[in-house]
Amino acid sequence: MSSFQIESCFGVNISSGYFDIDEILESFKIKDAVIDHPRAKKLIRNYGRKERIVGIALRQLALDEVRTVLESEMLPFDPYFNDDQLLNTRHERLYDAQERFLLLCFSIAAGKPVRSLKALHKGLTSKEWREKSISGQNLFQYFRQELNDNTRDYILSYKARMEQFELGNIEKAPANSSSENIERQSLAHSVSAKGVVKNKPILDINKEPVSFNDEVLTALRLFEEGHLLLLEQVVRFKQGDALDIVGLTRFCTLLVESYTRNPHALMAIRHIKDASSYLEQHSMGMAVLGLHFAKAMKLSDSYIVVIALGALIFDLGRFRLPTPLINKTSKMTSGEFDLFRKHIQLGEQIIRRSNDIPKVIYHMLLDHHERVDGAGYPKGKQGDEISTYGKVAAIIDAYDAMTSEQVHKGSMGPIKARRQLIYEAGLAFDKNLLAVFLKSLGKIPVGSCVALSNGRVGFVLTLNGDFQPALIRQVYSLNNKAFIASTDIDVSKASVSVVVEKEVDAQEFGLQFINHLV
């Protein structure tokens, strides 16, 4: 155990744009103690410093080294503390050290930089952790559990590979090789240029169904993780690095698993949109809609994952556009629109840096702004000149944009967005593909705000097998003109006499779907 002193964290940098465990170890002044630990030395000797399992082990050992401090009582939360001011007293310096220390422990547990975590968790402070500490809860156990939760899938995958090595079913990796490279090679062997599995399925999905209310919590966490994962990719490609395709693919398999357990949870969580981080959330929303569409087309698991991955990354080129253009609230000038169109070229540059990108994803990127009537861009393709995957991307891109909160416009709601897609069938969108997509959404899609025959207003959470509203969360009384405690009612049951009467505008009643999801 090292002689870590929390005072060493006073004034330490927590604004790094990327996660670096070595930098945190140096900040804590425990790098030698962690790197020289027998467990760390063995893993580094076998796999090298860049192996992901080594990084996870270093994060575990880092928390072990600071365990004594995490198990001691923290100072009470001070809402008026400001680290921009000159901190003269020992109490102020200790508070500052604790604040930075706790945020970095959260960074270790999440595997994300503090800056990214603050972008995801608005107003992130140490308040919750200090209150846990004062109430007698063990912060070491808390952060260690967070770390375990965030790395469990990879560790299980790693252990499974090791078992296969021992059984002789997989050629053992040479020393200092990266298991992420092994996974990348495996993916390349199992997925052809068009994304078709040659040897075995990519997924081993847990298909046990769960309730909406149980799965929505998992879906929410997945969205948070996906948001941070995308922010990481932005940092990577702005530094000239390749995308983490293995990590992105692994994330998409988790989305498919969640969807398989309960398809409506992700379709509901997709509506969580903050205009200030629209691009990340738009990519997440399209990944969900992409796998939903692929399921509706009855494609194989391999295609579903590839389409979800393509939907997640085909719009990354927009992150390279100037921020004022992205956030512009008025109509673009012709010059600005010409610049906006270049996001396709920029996106192609980003994904070409990465290996093993299926052609499906290139089709989605290059064709998602083409229109079947020839009025699209960048090449003005018509009809069958546009790839099937480009047509799929165009539909999910449009639907997610219509149902999202953006800087320059609000969401039009699922039902109106559905009508708009129908209006543009045969013009912007392929009629046959659109018909499949619209059927899968239902005439009253998940997220729709509706008036019920019992005088209440609610949001559609799930659909039944006939794509009709089933579970509805009631949140407002039309009779009393007042909010009510959220209660769920399944209008698809024969024993329930309540029916959906009409669509209503949620904003008319001061309602937002995202406020009633969990």
C-alpha cells in the first residue's frame, strides 16, 4: 500500500480531453506503486502496456492504493466553493484536493476523462459522494463497483478468450500483442466486405425478455455510455487517430441485446434529446432506429450490428464543421449550405483511417442525403442508383431529426414526423423500404402524446404485436387540468376499457416525454 496523501491532489489538472490512467497515477503520486505491483508487472510482461485488460487492472490497483482515503470521511459539500478563487486556508485547499480527487476517482471508475463526464452529467460535483461518505457509506466499494459494472462485459469476454486459448481452440496471442487487435482480426475474418458473417454469429444475445420499466434503466445507462464513447471518437479523429471500431462494435452489440430483451425501452430512451449535444444524441438515436429497421426487415444478426454501427458513425463528419454553422438558428446561406454538404466528404475521411469498415457503412455515409427523385446530394443519384443501405440511412436520419430537439427547431413529435415521411414517399424516400419502417413504428409510435377516453393524457411506452399502443404512462388530467402521479395502463388488454382518442400536443400541457421515462 502506498503512502498516498490526498493533499497531493490540490490544484491537479482535471480538464484533460482524453482518459489517461498514467496521468492520473502521476497526479496521485502512486504510479510506481501501481506499475510495480506483481499483478501489473505480470500483465504488462505478457501483453504490453497498450492491452485493455492491463489498463483495467491499473485502474483497479489505483483504487486499491487510495482505499484508505476513500474510506475516511470527506468534508461536507460546499455549494459556494469556487476553485477559481485564491485558496488561502488549509480547509479550502483540502476541500479543493478532495473535489479533484473524487472527480478523478469517478474518472477511473468510468474510464472517461472528467471533461467528458461533466459534459454528460450537467453540473457534476462531489455532492453525492460527500453525502455518502458522511452518512457512513464506503466510497471505495462504491467506485470499485462502478468500475466493475463498466468493465464487466470486457472482462467476461477476456476470460472467455483465455479459456479458449487453454482449450486450444484459438491460437494464443504472442506476448505484447493487443487483445483488441485480436478482436479486430477476428471481426475481420468473420465479417465480409458487405458485413455478412462467414463463420459464426457475432452475437450471443441474452434473449430473455424483461419488462419495460426494468430494461429502460439499462437503456438509459447505455445511452450515457454511448454519448461518452462518441465524444471519445471525436477526440480521436481530431487528433488524426483511427476510430475505436472494436469498442463501437461492442457497444452496438449491447444495444442489440437491450433491444432484444425489450425493444420499446431503447425506442423510448431515444427521445432523450438535449439541443446542446444534438449531434451525439442524433447518432445514438440513429443507431437505435437502424437496428430497429434492420430487425423489421428480418435481417440476420450480423447485418443488424453492422447497420447499427453504420448509423452510429455515418454522420461523424458533421463534428468537423464549424460550431457556429452547427448551432445556427436561422436559414443557411447558399455558401453555408455548400459547406454543410462537405460533412459527407469529411465523414469519409474519418472512417477511411480505420480498418475493417464494412462496405455497408460506406453506402450509408455516401448516400444518406441522396433522394430517389434525384434532388439529393452529393451526386444527385436517382432510384436504384442509390444503395439500399443509403436509403435506409436516409429514412432513419430524417425521422430522428424530425423527432429531436435541435437548436433551430423543436421536435414535431412522432405522429407528425410519420406523416411527413409519408408525404415524401417516392420523392425523398424509397416507398417499399419506407412502408416497412412505418409499419414497424405503428400509426401511434412510441413517444407519442395521446388523450385517453378516461380524461387523461399520457405517453405511449410500448406497442403490442399489431403495432398498436399498449402500455401508456398517464401524467396529466384533462378534467382537473393538473399533473398527476405517473401511472401506467395497458390499453391493449381486453379487460381494460380505456382507449386512445386522439393525438395531442405535449407542449400545450407543458409536458415532455423525457421527464416521465424513469
